Amino acid sequence: MATDAVVVKKRSAGRRLAGLFYGRPRLQIGSLLAAPMAWLVILYMGSLVVLLITAFWTVNPLSGSVIKEFSLVNFEELVNVPVYREIIWRTVRTAALVTVTDALIAFPIAFYMAKVAGRKTKAALVVAVLMPLWASYLVKVIAWRAMLAEHGVINWALAPLGLHGPEGGVTAVWLTMSYLWLPYMILPVFAGLERIPDSLISASEDLGAHPLTTFRRVILPLSFPAVVAGSIFTFSLTLGDYIAPKLVSNEQFIGTSIFDSITNNQPFAAAFALVPIVVVIAYLGVARKLGAFEHV
Amino acid sequence: MTAVAGIDLEIRAGEFFTMLGPSGSGKTTTLRMIAGFEDPTSGTIELAGVDVAGLPPYERAVNTVFQDYALFPHMTVADNVAYGLKVAKVDKAERARRRDEALAMVRLPGYGDRKPAELSGGQRQRVALARAIVNRPRVLLLDEPLGALDLKLREQMQTELKSIQGEVGITFVYVTHDQDEALTMSDRIAVFNDGRIEQVSTPEDLYEHPVNEFVADFVGVSNILERDGERFTVRPEKIEVLAPGATADGLVTERGRVAGIAYAGAVTRYTVTLDAGGSLQLVRQNVGEAPGAAPTAGAEVVVGWRPEHAARVSGATNKEEVAP
């Protein structure tokens, strides 16, 4: 007698439960994502909505109490008071400068890692790039503060040349931020360059293109979206930061201004906080157009 | 580590030359040396009488069709094909004319505006071919270009490649590990093994007169017998199965037993173990003979072949004959 090909047995509760999910992808995904989605929607988006509402409230200048009535006063102030316009412009400018600086420094490093270095060197470089991220952000900023100080190492090194380091200005913030966010630019560009098959570079050379032409016509266009992906990090991190500017500079930036307004005028701080959000959303729109999201 | 050693090849202008061999035999390395992606540690590579060894790929009048096609994903088909002309600063009108001509030749006119991602495997293969021949290179190198295609498409492309080669008159140097492909398309074939060349000859000569066991085995099946201290090979289709006791007029005959049968549609393959030692593979056309006429498994048979069809082979490979 032949053995049975199919045997049906009584199923345990666990198996019955598993059976309930089998073949129902929506139910599977739904039950997996329910908790994290709740977290995201209620806590994260919820607090953003509260921020948005608060931005339209005002503060009684005498008592300092919050008046919960709709008003555009905060936004009018942001637009009309020159000092705020100057702060916003200064912050966006610095963020752009940091982004360009990091892109220029990161590209050769990432290129070397992805296309030139051997397997072991590549691994060592990835670790080297990640290493600064293991150290506390505060430690690094305070280190920069010490280096940039009046009697710090930078002034000491520049003194023989008759030069003086950037102290307390935008330049100090630019230097510190460029250092802080560099790994966030290197990693996506590295990944983007790794994705370019070597055969494309060979094909370009084979078709008569000099290495520089190959770079301009093949490598750069194919890796540009990855650079934009990295710039999302460098740009938005610079735009929103307040600790580094506070510690290395006396200049006001968006982050520091929000921080300073929180104690006295929370609605105004909320309105100001919407500025980087709007700028970043606009930036993401541009980045999306440039195909950056395929590289994040 | 040596990938190729002691290679001495002369490829004639306008011929379809194939480098055939198993993976790791050095055929692709040799191709990459001709293209300029790898430099030989010693020796010369002459292209139309000029030594090009040491010249970078972009200064050689050769073009390559890559195994993975290597089409630029960010460019349209038209821009891909015109790439070589553009970097060579060919003027715009001429560029467009030659590009359209090349696309027509590979039967893809009107596909210029598409991106490579929108094409099928076979179409990408054609674009890669058009992108290479549009530059009118002296030599076109093809690195297993049909490897990624399915059988039907591959056979169709074999015929097409051959006819395009006739049309443009460019020397084709073709790398493959597929012996059927090599036999079908080539004017001459070099059989590679372990970084060396075993034999360079026409497909017919290679198949009928393999110089050693490696060639006999790689181009065909390994039918090696040793009789009276002499080793030789007989091709499966040259072997007849005779009725026991039949007169074998002018044939060399041997007695044996059918050890295996494999039905393959048009033909059936038999493995026969010979009483005198060794075994042979032979094929019979399935022409529709009466039931019982075909040999069955385990049956005693007499096999025979014409003496001129036994090709003497000297040694396993010709390694010892090559100067270090």
C-alpha cells in the first residue's frame, strides 16, 4: 500500500492563528505596523499639529500669559522685522555653504572608497568615516569651541602667518557644521558610486572618452542624485541646529532664536520653528525632482 | 598569478574569430588586453601593424560589446549609440546620420528616444552592438554577448550577428564558452585552456581533427579510445550500430554493450561500453524505424566507424609543447 501523499491533522491554536494571516497580506502588514504607526501619527504628527496651532496664538505682553486666539501677529513679525529676515537668510546661507563644502570634500573620499580602494582599505575607510559618529555630538562641538577660542589651537597655528582665526562668527559655525555632518554626505555618495557598475566606466573609455569626459558624462550624472540625497542631511541638520551655533558663535541663527524665545514667547517660537520646516519641505521637493530619493 | 601565458595569435582582417574555452581559461583576459583594459606583462599587441600595448582603451581603434551590455542608464538609446561619435567630436549632422544608420542595421529604428531600462534583453544587446559598430572600429570585441539571452533569441542573434559582420566587414573577435555558438558563427576558432591556446583552426578542422584530448572533449564529446598504444577520438555521429554478425565493409568494428540511453527528440544518445576497454558515445537519428530495431539498454551490439574518422590525439593538452 502506498503511503499517503497528504495528511490532514488537527491543528493547534497557534497554527490556526497563523492560518488566519496566511494569504492576507493587508492583515499581515496592518498588524505589524499598527503600533509604530500609532506612535508616528499620535505622538510625532500630533506634536507637529500642536506646534502649528500654537504658532497662531499670542502672548499678553504684560502678564506673559498665552492668549489662545487666532492671530497672524507672529508671522507678520517674522516677515516685517529686519533682524528676523536677516537671521533666516543667514541660516539658509550657512546651510547651503555647509552642504556645498561637504559635497566637495565628500565626493573625492567617496570616489576613492567606492572605485579605487581595495576591499580591506574600503572597510577601514567606512569605519573611519563612521568613527566620529560614535563620539557624542556635544563633545565634538565643545572640541571645536576650544579649537576656535582666542587662545585655541587654530589661532596658535595661524599666528606665525599673521592671521587670526574665525572667532564667534558665521565662519566658525560653517567650519563646525561642515565637520559634524560630513559623514552624512560621504555615506550616501559612497553608496551611490558603488551602484555604478565598473563596466559603464569601461564602456565609456572603450568608446573613446578620456577619463575626464567619462567623469563628466557618466560618473557625475549617475552619482548626482546621491549627492542630493546627502545634501538633504547636511542642509536640514544645519538648518535646525541650535547647540553648535550657541557654543561656537555669537551670531543668531534660526535654532538659537527659537531657543531664546521659548521661555518668554512660546507662540512666536512655534511660528519661527515652522520656518525651517517649510524650507526643508521645499528643499525635499527639489531633491525629489532630482531623483535623490532613490539613494536615501 | 598568471591568467594567460605564451599566447601567440594572429587574427586576419575581416574575419570572425572566436576565442572558445571554459571559464578561467584566459579568453576574456586576452580580449581585455586587446581592448586595453589589461596590460600584458610582456609581449606586444599589434593592431594593423602598430603596437598598441600600453595604450589606454580610449586611444585604441577597437570597440567592445560587453557581457552585461553596459548601456548608460541615464541616456536615451540614441545618446548611447552616438556616445562614441560625440566624444570623438563628430559633427552633429554626421552623428545623427550614422546613429540612425546603426540603429537601422540592428533593426531598432524609432527606438532612439527610449531609455535602456525600457528595452528587453535582446533589444539592449542590439543597442550595445549598434553603439560599438557606429564608431567603425578596426576590430569589434564581443565578450559573451549572447550569454544572458534565452536559447531561441540566442540562436536568432547568432545568425544576425554573422550577417551584420558580413555587412560591415569589421573584424569580429568573439569570446564564448558555448561550442555550438563558436562552430556556427566563426571563420576560425582558438580553443583556450588554462591560459594557453590548444588549437587554432576552422570550425570544421577543429571538430574533425582535434589535436589533443582537451579539444576533442571541449568541442564535442569525449570519445577517447586507446588501442595499441595510440589514442584517438571518433565523433558520435560517425559511429554506426551494426547487427551482430553483419558484414562490416571497410569499417573498424568493436563489440560492446549498451550502458545508457538518452532520448533527445531528434536523436537518441547511446553510451556503449566496449569489450576491449573504454566507452563511446554515439547518436542515432530518430527516423522512425520499426519497433525493436533500435538498441535497448544492456543489449550486445557491434559498433563500427570508417578508419579515416578516427582522429589521432596527442596527449591530454599541448602544455608541454608551449614554450614557458
